[in-house]
Amino acid sequence: MDTTLLNEPVNGPSTQASHVYDRLREDLLSGRLAPSRKLQMRFLIETYGTGQTPLREALNRLTSDGLVEVHEQRGFYVRNISRAELAELTKTRCWVEGLALRESMAAATPEWEEQLLLAQHRLSRTPRSLKETEFEDNPEWERLHRIYHRTLIGNCGSQSLIAFCGQLADQLYRYRRLSIRKAFPSRHVGDEHQAIANAVMSGDTEEAVRLLTRHYQTTAEVILQDEGIFPELRQAKA
């Protein structure tokens, strides 16, 4: 009898690294760990209650995800943000998700269309903000929003393409979170989501891709003008 698994610690290094990875990833995406911040090992060990080995494994994974940077001889840093990177990420996401949506629609099945309708329905019934008078992020909306967009491209037949789209979505989500209070009042995203779903259900591939592309471009345009996260905009006006 192979006792390897029986002798493996329940909370072994791999399990710890995955746990730390999940927590760090959430703090990076939410902006709790600010762009360009140095990720000092002592601080991370104390904050996340882990050792150096699982912590380095988690940081290396996050570096591969594009959320953390390694500066030679200086350690790990939260990946910085820039208007140029935001524009590039948006353009790339429009390209690859446009392709994935085309493939999904070409291989459309009643089951996939039903999943999309359900995802759209659930998202439309969930408020974006927990308060009406001021913005307070609704985590359930964010979860359903991610499901909606993943469902749109989920029938493309390529797990590698879906995974790449997910990585781009994470990197752009970080920008959106940093600028969310500016973007929220100026958008009717529910109407945009509905229009995309309508085009998909009618089989109009060109219109669906056009609307999805415009959806992402509009988000980027709002963030690109946010002086709160791009202070150089204020300097340019001075």
C-alpha cells in the first residue's frame, strides 16, 4: 500500500502556498496592496501567517500572472500601473475575447445559450452598489459579472484561450477596482450586458463582438481619465 499521501501533512507547503496565493491575489486585485509597493518578506510572513517557502511559491505564481514584479537584487513589488499598459491590455482583451466569442457562437448549443441567459438574468437582478446614495461595492455583483463574461466565451472550445482571457481580466480588474468610484456613476453597464446577450441570442456575431469590444473600451476610457490613479493628468493640466 502506498502511504505517501497518508504521510503527507494536511497543511503541507503546496496547500499553504495555494492559500497564501489566494489571499495575496485578492489583496492585489482589490487594491489593498497598492501599485509599486515593495512586498517585504517580514511583513508578508506576519500578515499572511506563513513561512518563506510557501510565500515565495505564491509570489512566483503571482509574478507569472502579471500581478507582481521581481526587481533584480531588490525583491518583489506590486506591479505598477500605467495608462499605456491599460490601453494595451484593453486592446489585447478585445482581440482575444472577440475571437473567443466568435468561436463560442459558431459552436452554439441550446445548453450554452441557456447558461448565458441564466448568467445575464442573475446579473441583471443584482445591484451594482449596496447603497443607492453612494457607491459601496457589492461582491455578489462582481462574482456574477465574472460568471457572465466567462460564460460568453466559455463555449469557444479552447481552455488555453479561456485561461489567457481570465488572466487579462484579472489585470484589468485591478485597474477597474482602483477607479471604480469614478466609473460607477457614469455607466449603465446593465444595458450593455443585455445588448451583448441579445446580439448573441439573435446569432449576430459581428454585432455581439462589436458590443463586447465597445463595452471594454468604454471602461478603459473612463479609467484613463481618472486623475486619482493617474496624477500625471493633473500635472498636464497645470
